[in-house]
Amino acid sequence: MSEIKIRKAVFEDVASMQKIASGNQVAVENLSQYANQGFTIWPRSAEAYKASIERSPHVLVAEWNNEVIGHLLAYTIPVVKSLNKEMGCEDDVILSLSEMYGDDTVFVDQITISRSHQREGIGQLLDDYLCKSTPHNGKWVTDIVHNPVKNIASVKFFEKLGFTEKCEIVQDEWTLGVYERSL
């Protein structure tokens, strides 16, 4: 197997990022079938991926044989708040996180790997690169779906990365677990 390259995302990666996220998207009524595999519920639009790349230095891709096979989206709390506001999707979770954590907190929003490359350590490589390339001494947070179906695969993955559950936030019919780590 060729070496996997981790790098910062560029605009030319957007179509691949969308394809990967859409390939992992699961309809709400089918979530229970994917709890142990992991799932994406809310893939981003091309505009949202472009804005993320433009506004955050923490948007990464994993490449293998010159093909993007995974990505990681992460932002400081003020950046994710402003991105959500610009995209018209302000939500209680991000507002709650902004009240709970300081502006230097890094929010790991999405780690998505193409289905054909999952369980190969690519998510770990993306996180390792993020940690090494981000001058940061504060908290790192993420949120994971707990209800209507707990995303067990994501919980196990983030716990492996050193995240621990701190609380749950309810928004509409969703319950999201908030996980944090300090490095």
C-alpha cells in the first residue's frame, strides 16, 4: 500500500470531501443499522466546505495514490460560530459550547473517511497531524450523536483519541454528547 499523505485542504478538494461525506450519510430512519460502523448525518454543501477551508487552518485531507480518501474539519469556537451564522444554521449546540469553552478551544467537527478505507488508521493520522500542526494548549471538544441512536463507532474512536464525555446537549429531537480532551 502506498503511503497516506496528510495535508491542509484546498478548494480543489471540495468535491472529494462532499463525495466522502455523502457516501457516509445515513438517513435518520436507518441510523440503528450503522451505530457500530459510524455515520454522517449532515454532509456540508460545497460552499460550506469552501468557507471552512478559507476560514480555518485546521481543515485537513488524507490522500492515497493522489486521491482524497478522508478529511477532518476543525475550528476554534469563534470560527465555527461565525461559519454557522453565515450558513444560516446557528444551533444550540455551538451556542452552548461557546458558553462552556473559551475562544481558544478547538472544535473537531467532522472526521470522515471513505467507506472503503475505514478502519485503516486514517482518522488517527488526521488527528495526529492536527495535534502536531496546531499550536494549542487548551481544550479540544467534539459532539457525537447519542439520540435517536448513539454513534457507538464515533464514541469509541474519539475515546481512543483521549476524549471523555462531559455532558449531553439536547437540540430538537437530537441528543448530542459533548466530549473533550486536553493536550
